[in-house]
Amino acid sequence: MTSLASPLPHSTESVRSDVQAATSGRFAAYCQLAKPRIGLMVLFATGVGYVLGSRGIWQTAPLIHACIGILLSVICASSLNQVFERDTDALMPRTKNRPLPAATLSLMEVVIFAILCGVVSIAYLAWTVNFATAWLTFATIVLYALCYTPMKRLTPFCTVVGAIPGALPPVLGWAASGAELDARAFSLFAIMFVWQFPHFLAIAWIYREQYQQAGLRMLPGEGRAGITGAISTAYAILLIPISLLPAHWGLCGDFYSMIAVGFGIAYLWMAILFQLNENRQTARRLLWVSLAYLPGVMLALLVDNIRLMS
């Protein structure tokens, strides 16, 4: 009797382990849908916009509500993006392990999850924050998931369209603070809008073969030599005066301006090196500097604004 019964605990344990592994895998898949690194950057930019819009008088609760609602919108937009790109994702090594091409989650699951996150996001923001933030967040979802995503198959101009929702997070935070959407809010939008072009062009160049294989038209000039680097340099030049707009409109002072110009020169230098010699090494250097630029400049803007308001 003992020998017959002894396998049962092991079988039960095996089943329990399988269930735990499956549950853990599905949770990881949902986290992958959410793109947490992008979500964190969006929340950081939202927080900066909220503090700047509050002009030194702000409360924690509205900021938390705004972050919750906006994070749900990021999850919605990212999930819809992966729904529409599930076929092309399966063709690229960098995306073939996403939940849909890897069949970790079903299409219906992801669609329902995305719609639920989107509806809850807009309703939550309208209820706990304000209607302006809710409408802007809705526009962000539509522009990213329904405009930018399908345009990637049609034209490199998709990058321009995609840069609009990509630049809206600090504006969402500004709107959440209750401040008027004026030139000061536009200056935050402009910095993020222009910053994105060298950043995304570097990514598009690094993975150009994969994008071409999947039928995504991400590089201007059909990827001809010199064009991507020249456009990156042009936007990096434009970014330096654009980055000084917050100081012009009184959001910060000389400390921010010096930091912004310093980062801008470094960003421009990497773009020039990329233009002069388009290869993976120069593209990756441009990408890494772009990843340092945005949090560095935003943090300097936040610190200088708090100093001025205190």
C-alpha cells in the first residue's frame, strides 16, 4: 500500500509545479505586453510635467491618480501595437518572442486586455484627474496604436506621426496639474518630439535588415547611405535651441540651460559621427547618448524648477 501510494505526492507536486510555471509564464507575458521600461520613462516624464505645471504647489494624490491612468493607457497602446504587428513581429528576431508570435497568450486575450486597460484608463482619468488629461490620453492611444502602427508598413513618415504620442507624456502631466496648456507646455512637448528622431533613426538603422525583412518602412530614403545620419544630425542641431524654450518661458534658469546645452552638444556630436560613418558602432553610440539625454535633461529641468519655486 505504501509503495502504491508513494507516487501520488510526487504527482501532485509535479502538477503544482506545472501550474506555477504556467502562471508565472503568463504573468511574464502580460508584463512583456506592457513594455515596463517604456512605461517607467512615460511616468517619469508625466511626473516632470505635473510638477512644472503645478508651479510649486502640488499634491501627491492627483499625481498618483494620473500615473495610474496613464500607465494603463501605455499598456493599452503597447498591447494594441502588438496585436496589429503580430505577423511582422514573428518575422524579426528581436520581436519573435513577444507573447503573440510566441503563442504565450491568445489573440483574444490580448485584445480584451488592451481594450479593458484603455477603457479603464480613460474613465479613471476623467473621474479622478480631469477631462483634459483623459482626452489627451485617448488621443495618445489612437495616434500610437491606430495611426503610427499601421503607417509603419506604408511610409517612413510614420516616425513623424509616432513622435507625437511619444512627446505627449509631459503634456499629460501638465494637464493633470490643472495648468493651462500654453507655450510652456508646448516647450516640453517640443523637446521630446525633436529628441525622438535621432533616437529612433539609430534604432531603425541598427535593425534595418529585420525591418526590411518584415516589410516595415522605417528608414527615410529607403535606407540609402548618408540620409539617416544627415537627418539625425539636423534634428540634433534643432534640439539645442528647442531645449532652451523652458528657460525662455520661465520654467527654469541658467542651471538647466547649461545642462541642456551640454547634453545637446554630446547628442549632436554622436549624430555627426553617425552621419560621417554609418555603422552599428556609431548608431549604438548615438542610441546610448539619446537614452542618457532625456532623463538627464528632464531631471535638470525638474531640479531647477523646484529651486526657482522654493
